[in-house]
Amino acid sequence: MAKNFTELHIGRRVVVSGMAGAGKSTFARQLSAKTGLPVIHLDLHFWKPGWVQPSDKEWREVQSRLLAGEEWIADGNYHETLDLRLERADTVVFLDTPWWVCAARAFRRGLCRPKGQQLPDGCEASAWRQLRDEWWLVWRVWLGRRSERERELAIVARHGGHAALYVLRSKGAVREFLDHVSF
């Protein structure tokens, strides 16, 4: 990380990115508590009632509306629409968590839903769906363990070159970032 943490200033539109299980939602909530910026958890807005996926066009329109504000922290893994978030972002935080940590977190979430986890409107919770979805993420993390980081950072370089980029590689780096952040 090239930034000096003694005077860490972030903008008012922050993209939090990283592999599934990297800790994006947790980090976004912690950053929000520190800065007062509202959080947009993209997973809550992606699904339509009954766990129906939107079309690509619908999803881009939903995100465009969500990102129209002047202050936000957006967390999510949707590579196909990362360009929308990056166009408006002034800060990007990439959680470069080791793939095996991400896979372990998804595996644990498959066994036990985190307390207080919100679900999209009109979507019912079930133990089977939780297990299936999270363990599918374990497989996706395994498959993308060598390529996902480079893919995401390439998209950031292509569409977010104007934004400050922070790559956080450990829990200690996350803690240090949060301890020194202001805007």
C-alpha cells in the first residue's frame, strides 16, 4: 500500500471490492460507522422477490439510481457493472484477502447464517439455500483464486484511474486503515 496512514483522507463515494468472502460488507459497515457515509450493500438490491435475478439492463438501472447520491459506500462483487461504481467513485478499497480465508468464511456462512444478516425484500431465508449458495461461493473462490484479483484490478485501472486506490492485504491493514481514516 503506497498511502501514508498518518493522514488518510477518503472521498465521499467509496467502492469496496474484493473476492467473495473477503469481508466487504463488514468493512463497509465499519467504514460507515467511522465516517457516517451510508452503505449500499449491492446484494440486497440485486435480487428481486423470490430470489429472481434481474436482467443486465435492470441491474444497471438499479445501480445507477443507487449511485446517484453524492455520498455512499458501495460493496459488492458484480464485475459486469463495476464500471458504473467506478465512474462515480473517488475512493476504491480493494480487500486483497487470501483466497483460502475467503473460502473458509463462505464455508462457515453456509453452516450458520451470520446474526443480523439482512435479506433482499421478498426473499425468504432457508437453511438449504444458505448452504447451497455459500458453498457454491467456496467453489467460485477456488476457481477464481488465481485470476479474480487481476481481473478486478484491471477493471479498476481501466475505469477508476481517477480514484484513490487502497489495497488492504490483512486484518492488520484493515484495522490500521480504519484507525486513520477521515474525510
